[in-house]
Amino acid sequence: MTRQLPRFVKRSPEQVEAWLRMALTNPRTADTSALRALIAHEDGHFRAIFSPAYFALADGATEPSKSQWNTLKKHLKRIEPRLFIFKEHGVVEYEGEACLYLDFGFFASARRL
């Protein structure tokens, strides 16, 4: 039995990028967003590619802990409650740099009131 993905609302990549740039700005480290790229998919979901510098990584760690990923997901959902975040996330190379990725979409409402 395969799980069906929810329907996603199609949102403007420019608006999503602006929201994500703000969400991925860590005030502890800098005023610059960690977002490197946003990839929009036909079904309405997105892939965010961002710098590992967003997280305070432990010495020798190349990617965040499970707890740090969960904290990021909670942070994003507090900002945007209609957010669906895919379980898979990890490391990807982007422009010669080891970056992190996270896939997400915005739930489509069943009906409008």
C-alpha cells in the first residue's frame, strides 16, 4: 500500500522564496539567509537548498542531528501552519558546496468558506 501525498496549493515561487529567506535567517549567526536555492515542482511542492551554517553543528559533524532537523521543522510550521514537510531530508551538493535540502508544500484546503 503506497501512501498518497496531499494536494498542494500552487504558490508563487517568488513569495515562497521570500518567506523561506526570512525563515532560514538565523539571528544568532548573521543577518544573511542560509537559503541557497528554491526549486519548484509541478505538483506544487518545493525543495529548499540551504547552507549547513544555519545550524550550530557539533565539532566534526557534517550534518545536523535529528533533533536539529525536528526543531527546524517545528520552526517552519509555527510560521506557516499549513505547511507539509516531507520526511526525507539531507545533504546535497549545490554549486560545488555541500548543502542541506528539505522538501515541503502547502496544504490545499478542501473548500473555502
